[in-house]
Amino acid sequence: AKAPTAQNETYRLWTDRQHCRLIRIMSVTKRVGANLRRAREAQGISQEDLADRAGLHRTYVSGVERGVRNPTVKVLEKIAKALKVKSSVLLE
């Protein structure tokens, strides 16, 4: 059973033989956005600079970071190259 809560999280009922727990699961778009922001800020790069390096619009990068855009694999690769990280870092 899934019940939506805050914008960036859902709760899912997890059961095993003796336990029933409600666990918090971050959506993949929110996770990618959080990882992107963390990597960008660690390098001291603005959204605008990152967008220029990746050949994207600044508002698109902002949307990805906020988890409201669902980037394609090709776009994730462009962003990863612009950040000089593996694309898998954005999906962790």
C-alpha cells in the first residue's frame, strides 16, 4: 500500500513474517535532483554554469534539482560529463 505524503517522499508498507513497518522511499527524480545539487555545490558551480557546460537551459537544471523534471538518460549523461562524474553518481 502506498500513501503519498510530502512532495518528495512516499511511504510504502513493508511486511515480513513478524514485522509490519512503514518505510520512507524517496522518488527517483527527487534522489537524482538531490545528488545533482550535492555534486554541483561540492564543485562550487552555479546552476547557470552547469547548464552552459551541459548545453541545457538553467531552468531545466533547476527543475531536475527540484525533482520536477524527469531527465532522459542522455540528459543525465550530459550533466554528469559537465560535472566530471560518472552518471551512476547521480542515480545513487
